Amino acid sequence: MIFALATPVAQSAIAMFRISGEGCYQKFNSVINKPISDFRKVFVRDIVWEGALVDRCSIVYYTSPNSYTGEDSVEIFCHGGLSIIGKLAEVFLSLGFREANPGEFSKIAFENGKL
């Protein structure tokens, strides 16, 4: 399972992370205050890590093959402060995700016939 910041690393109003891979949404459900089981709908959830609120985010779950990559994926729209971006990256790494290589999401999409 991989993750990447899909917006520039800079102070902004909103930042967007994308995570992808089989089982990614189940793993991500473990850090939000109320699990999500619907797909292709926007939900607002609190991300809680080690008992502390990280951020309140808009979240969209996609199932294979109905995503950009053709795999299960999650898009997380969070506040764009650098501390929030950094903390969410820590959360993803702690959950067992690895940071995607440049172009890896597009490569997976190509390999899965999405591009």
C-alpha cells in the first residue's frame, strides 16, 4: 500500500493525500472516528492518532476497479498547514503505508489499463 501528497508541499488552505492498494480503506478506517463503508461519496471524519485529533477531513473511498489506479484507494482532503501534512504522513507510515515514488500512481493506473 502506498500514499502520496497530491498537492504541492506548501502552506495552503487544503491539501490532498491519496492512498492506494488492496485493503487500504480498511486500514485507514482504523484511524478515523467513525468507519466508512460507502464508496464514491464524500464523508467528513476526524483522524485520530495515539488518542489525539490530527485533523477533520473530507474523505472519499473508491473500490477496484473504479478508481484512478484501478486499485482500492482513498482520497483525503485535509487542512493545508505544514504541521498537519507532516503529521498525516507520519500516520500513514505508522499504518504500514510507504511513500509512493514519483509517478507511481500513474504507473499503476497505466498497468491496470486506466490510462
